[in-house]
Amino acid sequence: MKWLVLGNGVKDVDICCLSNNTNIIVFNEGFSELVGVCRIQNPKISGLSSSFNIEGLQPFDGFEALFNSLYSLLQTDLNNVPSSGTVLLATLAANNIQARVVGMNLLPSIARQTTLRTHIPNPCHFHNWLGERRYALIHKFGQQFDWKALRLNKPLLGTLNVPDPFSLLKALATTPNDIALAKLISNISADCWLNSSSIESLQQAEGYFYLRRDQQRTSNWWLYHNQASKYLADTHIKLAWCQQSLLLGT
């Protein structure tokens, strides 16, 4: 049985051309024109207190129970709530279900939209995307699934070389509104980051790029600053590429 996972990043899929032999999985309110698909709704959308609501044809018996169980387990590994996409793929992988994944790379931009009010967070900031990609790469999801978008190209922006780029991230957290430092960090080259990276340093750096729903305060002030968030978005991509390079050797 073939499965197609349509992530929320899909913008140009011709629904009419989808194979009738393919079972489709969508998230929340995406692709509302698709009827009878497997639709996974997070607790906020579904109105449930803690578990996901899953409608339509499911890949195997016990799918919903395993999905919600892995959701809880992943929270510990990621130190944050996991995205529906990562939980889904972990659930499919656990039962050797093959799927094609489109419109999802587990790396949405953390740059703020100018329409957001100052104290309103970007919803994607509540997921640890570097952690989710770490999990996907370690568990070889790129081999289990037909998932071309998972693999990143080398980021070319930035030419600066510094002795210890990770120390600058740490310094940024103690200097609120230091836009000059945020800009400097964004100009560090991908090669410089890679030369300074280890699996451990990258995992420690994950915390600079997300917010926690159970915390009222954060030192990640750039996630509430339009310009600084754009600078750190460039860094976010570079670290994701470094992570890929170390875990996959490419």
C-alpha cells in the first residue's frame, strides 16, 4: 500500500493528478478539499487536551495509539513538543510503512513575519527543528522514505571566519537587542560553523532556536525581533547543514 505525506509546505500539488492507488496523509486544516484522507489534527486544532485526533483511513491497526505514545516519548528527546510530521514519520518507520514525503523538510524559516505584533511568537518557534532533523537523520528516515526535501544544499551566504562561533551564540543570549552581534553571527560561513561543530555542540545549540510553551521567559530575544530573527534564520540553516554533514558524512 502506497502512502503520500503532504506537508503544509506544499504549494503546487495538483490534487486531481494524485494517483487513486495512493493513500494520503495531511495535517490539521491543510488540503481541506481532500475528503476521506488520513487527517492528523494537533490538540489545539482538535480541541483535545493532550492527544491528537486522527480521522480517515489509517496505515495500520493501532496507528493512533502508537502515534500519541511516540509523541510523548519524543518530547523528552527533543526537550520540546514535536511537530506532527516528525511523530508521523516515527510512527510509520516503527511499522516499516513506506511513504513519499513532499512539502516538508523539518526546517521552516524562524524569521518573523513583519505582520506579527511585537510580543506575539511565530507558531513554528515552538518546535525544536534542529532536534527533529537530528532525530530523522539518526533514524535514517531519508532511506526509509522517499523524501528528497530532507537533504539540504550547502548554504552559501556568509564569508566570515571566527575562532569559536558557538561562543558568539552564547554571548548573544546575554546581550539583548545586540543587532550588530546578530548580524555578525549571520555572516559566519557554513564552513566555519562546520569546522567548529561536533554532534554535541550542535545539540547544545538547538536551544537557541525555539521557545518552550511552559516557560514565561526566554533569553532567545531574537525570536521576538523581526530583523534579528532573519539573521538567526540564516544561522539556523547553516547549523542544520552542519548537522547533516556530520551525521551523514556529506
